[in-house]
Amino acid sequence: MCLYTTSKKVRVAKEDMDCYKVMVEYSGDNGWWMSPYQGMAYKEGHTYELGEQLQLMDVSETPKELRYPYKVEEGFHSFTNSTDALSFRNALEARFSRLSIRQYTYVIVKCIIPKESVYVEGSYFDWGNNFPSFCSEKIVCEGKIESGY
């Protein structure tokens, strides 16, 4: 997942910020999840740190990126709201079932970008959709959101 932004502005969270990740659920709903792109394991109640500063890359010379001249690849990517996370989850499920690829159970996990954590706000693009997103140096996994987002 890459986050694109129009500003090179890196922010510091003034308070804990809610965010949402779409993840693959391990069988048995045991509070372990895996990120669908990087395959990183996440555990409910745990805090994760990048261990380095977010790197904003200048991609303004790339023709298709003219509207969003900066990109962040490394960091903890999340959606700014549960509605967009749900839309993305539904798109993943539909895409992979149409492509006859093994179907996973995708879930939405509520997370927190902790107060005083560094983050960037921007957009994640997926098959024509533009999702408001964050990329942060630190994230806390709170737990899976049940149906009725």
C-alpha cells in the first residue's frame, strides 16, 4: 500500500487518533491478523513502531503522479474512517473471488495512532477508488470491528 499526498507536511498527533486497517484474519478469530500486502502479523492489544522516520519520496516527475507529488511506502498504512475501510474490504473480497484466487476472510481492525506519533495524511488509490488514509511511524491494534460498521 502506498500513500500519496499533495504536501510534504509530516504531522505529529496532538491526541490519540482512531484509524482502521483491513487485514486477513487467521482462522479461529484469535486476535491475530496479517496485512494483505506486506504479510506482517499483527496482534490485538500490541503497539508497533517503524523504527525509522517516514520517508516522503518526490514523485512529481512521474506523469501519472502529477496531482500527488509525494509518496510514502514504508510505515503503518491505515484508513481514516471505517466506511472507507469497509469499502476497501468489500472490493478485496469481490476482486479475489472474481479472479478465482483463494478466498481469505478480510476484517476491519480498529487501530490508534498514539498521541505524539509522527504521521502523514493523504490518499490510497485502489482500482479507481481514492481512500483518505494515514501512514504513521507507530500504531496500536485495538481489535476487530464486528458487523455494523
